Amino acid sequence: MRVFIISDMEGVSGIVKWEQVTGGERLYEEGRVLYTEEINAAVRGAKRAGATEIVVMDCHGAGKGWTFNSLIPERLDPDCEWVVQHSWTEYTEILEQGCDAALCVAMHAMAGTADGGLCHTVSGTQWYNLWFNGTLVGETGINAALCGHWGCPIVLVTGDEAVCRETKELLGDGLTTVAVKRSFGRQSARNIHPVKARKMIEDGAMAALANFNAVKPYDPGKPCEITVEFATTENAASYRYRPGIEVVEPRKIVSTGPDWLTAWRQFYAF
């Protein structure tokens, strides 16, 4: 069984402040340790479920040289390999080769979620909303669509209660979720102790992979329209005259393609 672990940082138990997820800040080093250990928990669960190949992809944009490179390699479980990519959604090798299931660890809710800790969608300063064929989605939806393009389902999501609720609504009740904290503001949360949270993630990963057919691969539909609402008119105007993209409102663009991946790469190029 081949397993792809996609990780972000804001959904880790004990991480509640931007300084914990921003490269170079003093609290960031603490955040990296907490982050790596939650990834390790998912790796252990995957191994218990019988995974023969596990690849981890860090998707957290920490800034500076830490972007997509926030985990601590020497603390990482040696039974997995990990990817350092240049740009988000760039790495697809394991999906193209055939992957049985994906696990999303330490996710956060979409922008504007009242009880979503450190919530945002792609960019907390430049993006407001994102839709796939009229469905409002967050970053977990992007990861689900990326995996789904190659027929790989996301079967586990961990993070706060808000992102667990969000992804169940998108992917269905067959999705296994593990809430390691309950956020009650963008930088406020009641956290489960890290040791207990890691055991919950490990058990959740094993349970999810025991029946990875419980969740269908996510396909937003064909053809696919991706709509982005930006924070400023300048953000939208920068996409004017690109093939397949229309600026439909001063702060909103639509990228249209025969499938999700084509529409995505027309404007989110790496």
C-alpha cells in the first residue's frame, strides 16, 4: 500500500500563534518540533495499517528558506521519505505512479471561518475566497482535488474542529477526522496535549487506511471553473490577458479548463 502524507502547520496541537509558523521567529523552532512529531504519528499509523511506501510532502509556506521545508529531517520517522518542493502542488510523482490513499495532517480551515484557528486560503493577505465549480473550498479542498485528479482519495484529515467539519462537508461522512484542538478565535484554541494528540492521529491514520475505499477521490467536475476572489484589484489585474483566465469583477478571476488540474495550472503556475 502506497500512502501520501500531505502536511500543513497551522493545524498542529499547541500551535495557535503566527509566530509559531513563521520562519525565523523564535517560536517557530518550537512549532517545527510539534509539527514533525504529528507527521511521525501519521507515519506510524500508516505503517500499522500495512503501508509499504510512505511519502511526506510539506505544504507549509513558512517564508524564507523554510517554505515547504518546515519539518525537522533528523526527527522524522526513518520509514518514510519526504519531499521539499519549490512551489505548492508541484510534486505529483507518487500520484502519477499510483497511490492508494492520502492523509492530510495539521490542516486549517478556509478564510473567514469564525472558529478556524489561523484560518486563511492560500494567502492570508492576498486571497479572500476560492471556488471549484461553485463550491467554496479551502486548502484541504485543493489538496483533495490534486490527489483526486489521479484517482487518489484523501481518507484522513487532522487539525482543529473547524477544518474537520469543513472537510467532512466536502468529502463525505466516510472521511476519518481527528480534531486535536478546538479554536475559538483566529489565534485562540483549547488544545489536546501533544502526546495524546499524536496517539489520536496514529490511531486515526490506521483506521482510515483500513478502509480507504470509504472516501471517493474528489473531482470538482469537468469542465472546471476555478474562481478566486482577491483582496485587491491589483491582485486580480495581474492575471489579465492570460489564456483561459477572465477577470470577471475588479477583484475576481475565473480560470476555465477541461479538468481541475488544467484550470489550476493556468493561473497557479510553478
